[in-house]
Amino acid sequence: MHKYFLFFLIIIGSCQKEENKQNDDVFIDEQEFNQSQISKQLDRNKIDSILVTTNIFEISYNEIFEQPNWVKYTVKDIVKNADRDGMNFYTVDSIYTSDDNDYYSNRWDRGHMAPAGSFNDSYENLYSTFTYLNVALQYDDLNRGAWVALEEQVRKWADEYGDIGVEIYLEFNSNHIILDTGAHVPSAFYKYVNFPDESKKCYYFPNISPNKSWSEYEIDCN
């Protein structure tokens, strides 16, 4: 199912001359994306921070790394009305992203940042989480283990306490892995969980096979 939305693209400052230079942000508001496989063939230089806002998440995307810089979303107490069966991840025809080739025959999962299970109240919302803008190269054992366990816990907290704000920040060490396809593998993930009473829990997940439960990755928020 393809969805077409009018969007506004505002570029502040000059275009990037070299891929390793910093840029001003590019903003894309209230956009949902067409399914496409041409994200790596755009006729322009890559940008290190594109801000994308939809009805379910806000993302800063790094085209040079082909990974998000950060993702923010809110988990609510919802009723499941849609199933992910048959949904495929899709690239974006206006942004350089990772794609299927980056995940072929390796240990990296397409790790949802804004989780599908937190937005299955409608087909539209669930489908929106399957954009490659919203996934990171995540070690498979982490994605299917401690990471998803914390996602499930956040949904329980939303049921109990109300809306939970979540912020995820990707870390790239100086010696982080770069795949032959050009995509960069995050070294770790920071995850900040913000409660309605303004309290906060913070977690740090190295992008490796986990050796402890989700709660043991909690760190001091300060």
C-alpha cells in the first residue's frame, strides 16, 4: 500500500560540498513516504542531518552514515488494530537511507527505533514504522532480546502511568564498523524514557550480543 502526502522541504544555508563536512539541517514536516528503491541514486550530495516529523515520530537522519542520529516518539495506551504480517521495509525516494543490501547475509537486524508494537493501533501508523528512516543496523541478539524487552516494558508503563516519551540517540565510536555497502553500524544506543510525572530512566545498550537483562542496562541520567 502506497501513501502519498504533500510535504514541505526547507533547506537552510548552502549545500554540502564534501560528504564529511557538517550541514545545516533540512526539515521535512508531516511526510509519509512512498515505497521506493532509489534512495542511493539521488542527484545531490548527502546531508548529515535531515529532520523528519510525522504523526508518530521525529527523526534526525544522517545520510552520510545511512542511519538515524536520533529518534523521538511517544508511547500511548493503545488498542491493537493492525498486524505487521506481510509488511516490508521501504526506502525513501527523497532521502539517502540504508536498504535491503545493508542487511543481506550478516548479523545485523533492521532494528526498529520507534517500535512497530507501540503503533499498531492502525494500519497507517504501523506501516509508518517500516520506513528505513526508522531502522538501524542492530545486532540481531540485541534487537530480539534486551532491546525488545525494554520496548515491551515501556508499553506496560504507558498502560499504567500514561503517555511515555522516548528518545533514542545513536553512538558511533571512532572505530565503528562501516559495511562494504557504505552504511555505518552504530556502536551503541542511548534510550531515555520520560514519565508523565517528569521522572526519567536512562539506558545504554552497546550494539553487541547482550549478556544481561534490559533493566541491567540502566545508567545514571546525569
